[in-house]
Amino acid sequence: MAVWLLVDAGWAAGSVAAGAGARLAIVSTLFMSVQWAIEIAARGALEAYAASEAAPMVDLIDVMQAVGWPGLGLGFGLLAAGVRGAAPRWITMLGVVGAVAIGLAGLLAQGLHILQAGVLFLGGNLLALWMVWAGIRAARDRSGIASGAQAPVIGVGAAL
């Protein structure tokens, strides 16, 4: 929801990084929604997978996650870095670090099957902090509630 509000309110306008990040985040979210639907449908393949039998649905899920998570991480990282004024600088930095972490987690854990890298998915918590802050800020600005802060500075460049 935060992405839609930020884009609709024009916060991504004027920043190539934010515009590209918003588009990639939306497309990746849609892609991952399809992946999650396939994951739910693949529940019946778990017995075959556990028995080391062919489970093409599970293989498809791994490939889709290896593409989808890095797309989400890159999209939200660019969006967080490119939208100036959506959150304090330190929250923006945490959001970018979290976005990079989930992107790497998808690539390493799902794509290369380095299961220890799965802990990087916890970086999504840092990204979620930025997303909630930016979403509340965009919703408040959209509804006309005074936030006590100046209007966001929209331009090219990161808020880092």
C-alpha cells in the first residue's frame, strides 16, 4: 500500500531511482503473488519432495523465488533511497539495508541453495519499518493531516 500511496501522491516523481524502484517493486510484488499461489497449490507435492522424488512445482517455486526476492529487494531499495523526505534518514538507511538483505537472501538461499543465507530474510523487518513510516507519512500528507514536517524534497538522489 505504501508504494501505491507514494507513487499516487507524486513522491516518486523527479527521481529516476524512486520511479524505477516503484515500478520494479510493483511488478515484483505481482510476480511474487503468482509464486505464492503456486506455493499454495504445490502443497500436494511435499510428500514427493520429502521422498526425493520429482516435484516440479517445488522446483518452479525455487526458481520463482530466486528471481522474485531480488526483484523485490532491488525495487524497494531503489524506492527507499530515491524518495526523499518519506522517513528520517536513519530509517531510510535501515530500509535500504533490509531491502538488500532480502534480495541477497532470495538469490543465495533460493537460487544457490545456501540455506544458511536464509537468515538474511530477517532484513525484511528493517524494510518494513521504512515501508510503514513512508506509508503513514504519505497517507497523512494525502489526507491533509499536518505532519509537522516540511513537504518532501523530490529530486534525483538518495536520502542516504
